[in-house]
Amino acid sequence: MSRHTSLKVGGPADLFAIPDDPDDLLALVNQLSTAGATWIAVGRGYNLLVKDGGIRGAVISLERFNRIEGQGEGRIRAEAGAENLEVVRFGQKAGLGGIGFISGIPGTIGGAVRMNAGAYGEGILERAACLTLLREGNLREFCLSELDYGYRRLSLQQGDILVSVLLQLEERDPVLTEEEIKKDLELRRTKHNVGFPSAGSFFKNPSGQAAWKLIDAAEMRGKSFGGAGVSEQHSNFLVNRGGATAADFLALAEMVKAAVLNTSGVTLEEEVRIVGEDPSR
Ligand SMILES: Cc1cc2nc3c(=O)[nH]c(=O)nc-3n(C[C@H](O)[C@H](O)[C@H](O)COP(=O)(O)OP(=O)(O)OC[C@H]3O[C@@H](n4cnc5c(N)ncnc54)[C@H](O)[C@@H]3O)c2cc1C
């Protein structure tokens, strides 16, 4: 999995499957269920920390699910594997916008929805009308009112696969959307360009506070454990300085959390999704 995640750590999965279309996906999930195997869906692995023992069960990549289509009345449907910037550009061409804030967030719209990814105080689920989920062997559309979500959080059942999202956009001059895209990409080219592999912000911002300020107050900027380090450029980014293992990241994350708890009394919570098994001894 180190080849499929931006942190570049993680042992092997039992199976890495790339279904072609919904029929293929349904057949795959049915076979896995019959075999008693578990699975997780992934996008591009920009927010995923896979442990060194890898993943028992299947990893399902939706990279071939990347169609985007207009649905009228300001709505567009994007399949889970479409890249965020492509979704923004599709809306822009149709004179629709309001999601410029995801332009530079690396990954797929499926990963963004799963994480309620966002920036500048916004989250993508605020722009979503319905999600199509593969749940318990059936494809079903869920309205947002049926789902529990919040800051960088969407509650789903184990094994749920997000197949597509119906976004409700607003009419927007394409020139304005272009400005939003440029502003966001520029911010990421400068502020988020930390020079080493990362998963973006490692910890969520506690209510009303910035995780990076708490980490700085705990004097953890620049600290390291093995090949994992707290970025010098952005202290909420944990980076792979070369040769890091998942265990290095987990140990460093614990050091950061302990230091922040000690100095500020705040318990940081990981934004990065931690999956997989510890290596067997
Ligand atoms: C440099 C950098 C900057 C970043 N900046 C931001 C930022 O500003 N804001 C922000 O919110 N995030 C940011 N991130 C984090 C990351 O880009 C987002 O969380 C992104 O949405 C992850 O998308 P992905 O496709 O890579 O998902 P993955 O990392 O592959 O998956 C994330 C989670 O979603 C699940 N998942 C993915 N696809 C599906 C699916 N189809 N069905 C069910 N579950 C699924 C996975 O199992 C996993 O739990 C940044 C990351 C980097 C490296």
C-alpha cells in the first residue's frame, strides 16, 4: 500500500481490485461477502495511513468511476473516482460554482465526500444533495438529511462504498470560479508545498483552535521519529523524510499528542484515516 498512499508507507493488501463499472463492483463485493472477506474503498490515498502489516481483505479503488454529468437545476453527478479539480472545472464550464475551495485538495471526489474535505471553513458535504452508496449488496441513494456528518466527518457503515455524489451548485460566472481555482492552487503551491510526502493536515483542528498553533506551542515543529517528521514549513503536516514506516508516523503522532496535551490540555484527534494491521512478530 506504500505505492498507493501519499505518505508512502503501509504493508501489502491481500487484494487490490479496480472494478470497471457498477456491475463489476457489485460482482466483486458479492464474491468477497461469500468468501467472508472484508474490504475498504479508497480514492488516491492522500489521507490514508496504512499500518506496516498491511490490510487483511480487499482494497477497492474506484479510479475507473470517473464520469461527471449535468443533471439540470444546478446539479451535477460525479462518480467517486473523479478528481476534485475536474469536478470544479466541469461545473465552471456549465456556469456553476461554489466548490472552488476543493480545487487544490488532492484526491478524488469520493475521498473528499468521505472525509467531508474542505478549506476556508467550508466542507464539500454542504454542497452535496445525495450520495449513492453500495450498502449490503445494494446500490441506494441517500439524501444528506439521512446521514450524520460534521467537520471532516461522515458516519457510514463498515463496508459502505460511495459510488457517486449529486452536488447542488450555484450559478456562478466562470471568471469568478477561475479566480477561486487560481487562488487555491497558488496557496497550495506555496504554503502546502512542504517538500516531502505528506497527507496534508495530520490532525483535525479542535473547535475554535488551530492544531498547528497548539503543535508549535508544544515545540514539536521539526521533531522526528525514525523517518517521520513534523514539517518545518507547516507543523500540522507530518512528513516522510525518507524511509519512514507507518510505525514511525504512529509513534511521532503519539509524541505530538502527548506534548500538546501537556502544554495546552487539548487532545488532538487524527484527521488522517489509520487502517490495517500491525506487523506480526
Ligand atoms: C498536500 C495535501 C494537502 C491537503 N489539503 C487538504 C485540505 O485543504 N483539506 C482537506 O480536507 N484535506 C486535505 N488533504 C487531505 C486529502 O487530500 C483529502 O482528505 C482528500 O479528500 C482525500 O482524497 P482521496 O481520494 O485521496 O481519499 P483516500 O485518502 O484514498 O481515502 C480517504 C478516506 O475515504 C475512504 N474512501 C475513499 N474513497 C471512498 C469511496 N469511494 N467510498 C467509501 N470510502 C472511501 C477511504 O477508505 C479513507 O478512509 C490534503 C492532503 C495533502 C497531501
